[in-house]
Amino acid sequence: YDDVVRRLDCGIEIIDEVNREEVDDAEKRRERELRKKKLILRSVPRLGPFAALDILFTIYESSSPNSNEEARHFVDSLFNFQDGQFFDHFSKIRPFSMNLRLYSFPGTVKEEQPIIVCDIDVLASEMMVHLGLDDPPNGLRSINYRFDRIADYSTRRIVNSSVNPSLQNENSINLRNYQVELCRLAVQGINTIVTAPTGTGKTVVAANIVKNHFEVRAREEKTFKALFLAPNTTILQQQADRLNHFLAHSYDLKICQGSDNSPTRQAVLSNDIIVATPQMIVNLCNEHEDELSEFSNEKFYLSTFSIILFDECHSTVNNSPYANIMREYHTLKNMGTMPDNHELPQIVGLTASLGTGDANNVEKVIQHIASMCALLDVEKLSTVCEYADELQMFSPIIPEKIYSFEKNKDGSSGRFAELVKQIMDNITMMLETAFVSREEYSKVTNGEKTPAKDHVAYLNWLSCLKRSVAEQNFQGNRNNINEALNMLDICYRSQSFNSNFNPRTAFKYFDEKVKEQERFLTERMKEVLHQYYPRLEQLGSDVPIENPMILKIEDLLTENHRENQNSRAIIFVQTRYDAITLKNILCDNENLLSQNIRTDYILGLNKTTEGSEDSAISRSDQVEKLKQFGSGGIRVLVSTSVAEEGLDISECNLVIKYNYATNVIAHVQRRGRGRANGSRSILITNDPSLEKQERANKDKEKMSKAALERINENLDNFLRLVSQENRLIWPQIMNESTKKRELDNSLRLKTSTYKIVCKKCDVQLCTSRDIRSRQDSQYLVCNPDFWRIVEMELYDDDEYSNGSIKHMAGNCGAQLGKLVAAPGFSEMPVLSAKHIVLIDEADGKRCTVKQWKQIRTQFFKPKPITALDVATMRNASPSNRTLTFEVHQPNGHVEIVEASRTSSNNE
């Protein structure tokens, strides 16, 4: 195999270079195709010294009847032979090729083997039967050199995959009746949304749709390529494995996600099925606008795919990546800007719940579903009606229960909460005195009354106060004010951990956060903290009285294990720190350990600055933990929201939501992780508002089901509604595009310059002139002086960023953002929008935002980043050891030259 590929390698490269040439003129296109055919033939002799003779013999003996004499004359003339002499010559040189039935194929590729050329419609297996070869001889390879396939795919991919000796057996797709019903519209090539409960095999349905689509396209002699989208990286491998199980016998599949280093475009062109997160495809469609990309100015068309499947398609809302992909689709549909040989891909959505949007009645839910269908260019829903009874057998109703508890106000937990409140009272006094007057303080707080310090409303009050402080001009010590606000935030979260877990957990969090900031704290703040620290530490070191909510988890897990020793449980929590904490508590539980109930946690891939230093997880760790959970090595998995969509563990029969409830879609998705018979879904909470939210989610779920029933009862009305919505989609997209152009023009003409300052200490970091954009999604600092005021912390285990940056000016220490990779430098700084304040240099007006998108649409549009920007930041970086120069040649060519940095200060 390696030897065959090595021999063909050089020729393949030349063919693909020609294939990438863009030709508009029809005559030049014909010339290019002829040239490519010649190159294909020229690469054949690389297979061995007799390869050309084998090809010529095939031409000599196997031409069509009406051209046989002409072909033989052509071959004889190449050797200056008389008519018929080539046959005699060839039989002397390659006698074994004349009688393949008697030929024993050599065991290694070092011995020269004959080349047999098949007609393009003849399978290799059929040719073997024709030659009398019942079993594949050792060393036999089938090489696909069909010109019609090479015209649209990478030659390397076609040849490599066909030469690859690892042949897989086909696993048949055996569908249940309701799954056949769900496939019915999609296999007819109709755009549709497949909606069915969790655990009913929608991925198998997807595999069948893809397989049918490929086979139909092949029969019609059309190219095919599938894109399967999943909303997060957690389930990519699982979904890819499922698809591979049914399709790997004939088709190549590749996973693409943000942590990959390989170019997405190359992966797409070289494979039949792409399993990807949606942002990868959004970036790919915008890649031609990225000056740092090797594909700058080379547009990628979504119509490269012949079918696109949106897993968890309910995410196609607002400005989500799914919605942006569909905007690209509608642009192709309405503008007709696809290449000549392209057509719109078929669209198939998959979901357990289409959600309710902002609707508060059934009619508005139907309107919400119609809008989603229009955005996905779908007219019909694929639901189960005919085989509903069979579907019910595979999607039983999962009982749900709520266990409510009072917050613990007794013992060490109560005393800890009281001490933290006293600290907060002292810090609040410091906050007020940091303003020059009570009037200044009231101006910033708008005279609002401070909520109870252990209520969720207090956190909202803090958030509003932080924003007000950042945006207003006032008299006072801004650094001291922000220090107090940040410490109040830490105290509130410590109280929350105390309430949800125990004083030990709460003090651990409090201690970690204080030590992180200790070198930047004012003396007054240190005094207040040190006054209470010994007592907090004592309470944190006491043997904790078990939290009744934790005891309830223990009882549920023990009961679940007693009834089924092969059972699994998933516990959903709100934050990474919650996940790590609960995992540690359960791992230390002797009762659970004695029953061999092992617990672990799973998080998203990106590192966070909140909580523990352990709050990062690599992709390999994530995959391994899911594998262990599936095999039973892990019995309990504590997870953030990252595992609520698509995770399929058939033995999981208990879902616990620990002080965590959000919207109706998440409600359905979390409950759906219980796949085994007798599964249960339970909310454990000490927060009445979460109990209220859970009940509201149940009501919305009933409303969503009623809407689907209404749609199926009156399908014509729904189709008319979808048609109305469909007519609105393109005008809406055009209107958005017009507004964006107008906004870009107005921002381009805007002369304002903004100072960008640290939200904590108000020290200037850079200006709007120093910000550069990449693909209008990353916003990077490109001012070498920036390195002087920050400290870098590099990450080895984060697949989405390479580190973080901390402000080191004065006594600040605030987290500012992260380090990301760009072509040419892996540590480009990106400021977090929530950690900065914009100040208009003209009028001094202060503004804060949560996302860079708001800055880009309301204040200024950064210039696109260039290779020189990257080189300048790399040269100035403290971690860099090379210098980059631009060398301007007399002919106008600019060359980038790198030189090693020396220790001399006089270079």
C-alpha cells in the first residue's frame, strides 16, 4: 500500500494542481480536461517498469468493437511494429499476463504484477470473477482512476482510499417501522425536520438517509458529499462512530472541530462525510475574507455538500451558527452564485423538541415552528403517526419528580453563612466610603435598595452595579470600588457553595479566590479578610454535617444500584466548579465506594478563569470519560450542560438535576439522557425559583406537543403558514445585509477613537486603532506596547486557547482575556469584552458591552489583521526568540525574513 501511494504521489500532486485551476472559458475548460486526462495516463507508469505495457495491452485487446482495429494500429505504430507484432512482443515480455487464471500473484509489491484496466462501470469484484479469481490474491489492489470522480474530488483521496487494503464489511441498517416512517420524506429528496423523542434512534435514521442519498446520486452519476452538524464537540465522536458503523464500508468520514489543526477545506474535499461543529462551517464559508488564510480570496460554497443534516436543529435560531449556515444557504438559493456544476444541498433537521420560543399559547408555538421550518427551507415535518404505538414502546414516558429542601441555617453551615454576611457588611461599608460622598454612591446605585445577601437577586444587583460603575463618571477611587464589588461577588458565591454543598467546599473556594488576588489587594481589604479568616478556616476544616441534598443523591444512587448493578446516572449542575466539587464529594463517600459506584465529571473543552485550576478538560479526557461511562468503569457522571444534547448511554436510567433548571428544550434533553427502561428524572433543589421554572418547563412541553398534534390535524394550514414565512426569509436576510453594509459605511466614516481601559482599575490598555479583526469573529490587540502591561499564563491542556492575560499595571491583577493562535504566532492577545470599558476620546462618554459583536456594530469596525500585524506582535512578545523583517526587493516583491533573537541589547 505505502509503496503504491509513494509511486503515484508526484503525479497526483500535478493532477490536483491542474484541478484547482479556475477556468471560465469553455474551450479552455476542455483543454484543461484533456491535459488532466493526459496527466492521469502519465502517472500510471509510476506503478512499475511494465505498467505502461500493461495499459497498452489493455488498449490493444479491450477496445470497443468499432475502434478495435484503430486502437491496435495505434499501439503497433508506437513501437514501429507491423500490424499485430505488439501482441507477440508483449507475450514474450509478460507471459503471465496472458493467462491470469494460471498466474500466482506474488506476495510482495516488489515483484512486478500485471495491471488490469476495468471499464468504468465494472466493479473490481466483477473483474475478479471474470478472471476466475475466487479469492483476492495477496497483494491485489484496486485503484480508482475514474476521470469523472477525479474531476470533483481530490485525486489523492480517490487513489489512496481505493488502494487502502483495509476493507470493511457492510453493517446493514435494519429500521423499525416508525424509523422507516421518519425517513419517508428525506429519502425522496425532500427537505424535512425529523422530530421524535430522545432515544428513538434518530442517528440511525440519519445514516439511512445519507446512504440512500449517496446511492441515488451515484445512480444518477452525480457527485455526493454529506455534512452532519452537531451543536457541540461532546457528541461528535459518538455520532461519527454511529455513522461510520453503517457507512464506513463504502464511504470516508472525517470529524472537524475547533481544536483541529488541519485545514477544514482539505478535510471536506477529501472525504464523503464530514461530522462537524457548525462554527467550523461558518468559518469555512468566510475563509476567503481572512487575509491570514492560505485560501484568501478562494470562496468555499456550501453547495459543495449535496446533503446537510442538522442534529439538534432546534438550535437554528437568531444568530446561532446553525442560523448563519442557513443564511449562507438562502443566499445561494436566491442569488444563484454557485459554480455551474453545483446545486443546493438537501436539508434534514433532527430534534426531539422544536421548543416553544417566546410563545405563551399553542398558536404562537405553531408560528415559532413555522419560522424555524422556513429558515431551514423545510415545508414538511417528519413525525410518527402511522406507527405511534411502536414508537411508544421505544420511548416510554420517564417519570419526573422534584425534591425540595430548605437552606441549612443550623450548625457549621449556618455559622459560616453568618460570618460571610458580616464580611459582606464590612466590604459594603468600604464600597460606600470609596466614593467621595454619599450622593456619588447613590448616583451610581440609582438609590436602589440592596437585596438580601443570600438571594439570587443580590447577584443581579451586583452585576448592574458593576456596569453602572464602569459606565459613569464619578468622584471616587475606582480601583477600590471594583475591588469591593469583586470581593462581594466571591462572598456571594461562597455562600452559594455553602448552601449547596458544605462549609468545607465554600471555604476552599473562598480561600482559592482570595489567594489568587492577595498580592493585588489593598491593605484595608486584607485587614477585613484577616479579621474573619481564622474562624472561616476553622468552620471549613470541621467535619461537615452532610447537606440533606447530598444525602438525597446518595440515597438515590444507592437505590438505583441496588435495583440494577449495571445502572448509570447523570447529574447535571450549573457550573464547572459545581461539577468538580460534587464529583469530589461523591468520590469521598464511603457508602458509594463500598458499592463500587465510581464518579467522575465531564466539562466543555475550553478552560475558564472561574473556579479551580482543574476546570479544564482535553478532548482525549472527554472521550475517555464518556467511554468509561459507557462501559461501566464510571457509574455516575457529573456534568455541566455540555452533555445534555445527544449523549447516548443505553444503561443510563437516572437523571438528576442538582439545583439546576433552565428552559423547556434543555428540560427535554436532560431527561432524555435516561435511555434504559424504568428511567427517572429528578430535580433536587433548595431554590423555590428553580422549582417554579421546572413546572413551567413541563407546561411548555405539553404546549409543544399540542402544537405538533394541531399541525398534523391541519397540515394544509401549516403548509400555508410555512410558505408565508418562507417568503419573508430572503427579504429579511437582504434587509440584514443592507443594514450591515450601511452600518459598516457609517462606522468607516466615523472619526471617533475609543480608549480601551481596564474595567477594574481604569488604566488604558490600548485604543480602538490597535484592534484588528479576523473573519469578523476574533478581535486581537496589535500594539507591541501591550505586552508591557500584561502577564501571560500559557496553557498546555486547552484546545481552544493557548493561555490567558492578566493586567499587571499598578495594583490591578484583573483577568483581561486570552491568547489565541493565528498563522505565524500562537499567542495573539484577545481582550474579553466584559473586562474592558470604552471611552470616547471626544466627549469622554463611557460604555460597557458583553460581547465584541456589540462593539463592532455600535462603536467601531476594526481593520482586518495582516501578516505584518502578527509578525509585529510576535517580535515584541516576551516569549518570542525570533525577529521578523520585511525585505522590499527592487522589483516590488516583499519578502518576510526571520532572524534569531540574541541576548545582546544592541542588535
